[in-house]
Amino acid sequence: MTLRSTIQDLRARADVANDEHQVKVRTGQFADLSARLGPPLAELPALYIGLAEVEKLDVEMPPGRDQDASQVVDSLRALASDLPTVGVEQSLDLAKARVRSAEKYVGELRGLVIGAWQAHVSQPPPAINSDLVDALAEGGVDVEEIRDALETARGRLLAIGSRLIPDQGAVERFRDAREAIHRCGQQLGEVVDADVAEGIVGAQELSGMPLAWFTSERMEKLAALGIIDRFQVRLR
């Protein structure tokens, strides 16, 4: 073997080794970009739905966000499809920039949706006197239907509000649950008025209610509820 042929053979081997190295580098780059494409592609559909839900609320939202989200999804899907066809020598700078932009957009959209939704669901539920419901039940008044409806509505409210990002129909279900609690309060008010309710709850405390509270009008209301025989006079 001549010196020239030996040098040519060494150069050929070096070129092959370099090509293999470039292929390995490009394979690693593809794997990295593919791994980074996965989370945004998986998260954006849910964020898109969440954005549509929070847009129903009385909050100020940046215009065009829903269209932007749709475009980002299409762009990422196109990029995921195009990556395998990119040549070894072709630059991936544009692809990397698109992935970084998508990651930033998804992060901003996530923060926007979560912030708006959590601010909405953190509002206090309609006020209702749970102690009164329990006191009426213990006093013999039939309020089981109200109590069951109240517990169901509160459970739904808690389940809906525990989600960081609302799913489809969450805003309507949240409003329905709050309205159900409000109706329970109205029904409770139809069973007993606030004045008598105070006496019923107070009578079950250790201190009880003063005898002067039991006026003839209030006694009539207690009798109408069918619980007057449950009250006792205790001398001190």
C-alpha cells in the first residue's frame, strides 16, 4: 500500500466517522425537540377549552387569544410532522425558535387561564345557615330534602372549583351549583323566618333562650312547625 493510498483511506475513514458523529448529534437534537414538543401539544387543547370558559366570565381578557391558541396548535403539529424530513446539514435554529416561542406562549396562557378561573371560583358561596338546618332537623322539622340538596350543591361547587383549569361547561355548572345553594336558602326561609330561626338555634345552645323570647306570636309559629313540645323551661 502506497503512502498516498494510506492517506486517502484515513481521510475516507475520518469522513465516515464525522458523518456518524453528525448523525448522532442530529438524532439527539431531534429527540430533544420532540420531547419539548410533547407537553405543549398535550396541554394546549385543554388550555384552549379553559380559555373559552373563562372568556364567559366578567373579566378582561387579551383579544385574539383563542385564535392565537389555535394557530400555535397547528404550528406545533406541522413542526412535529416536518422534523423527521429535515436534512442533516440543515439548520434547526428556526425549529428551536418556534419551540421556545410555543413554550413561552403556553406558559403565559396557562397563567392567564388559571388566574382568571381561580379568582372566579374563590368567591364565597351564597350564605346559608347550616347550623339552622341542623337545628331544625334535630328539632324534628323535616328539612332532609333541603339538607341533601345543599350537600349535593356544595360538593359540586367544591369539585368544580378544585380544578386549576376549567373543562368544558365548568362555568355553567359552577353557576348552577351556586344557584342551587341559593335556592336551598330560599326554601329554608319558607320553612322558618329569621326571627324564629334565631330562637330555634339559640335554644339548642347551653345558654338557651330567655323565656321572654317566647311570645305568643313566636309560640304560634313554633306550633305550626310541630316542634313546640321539644322546648323545655329550665329554671336557674
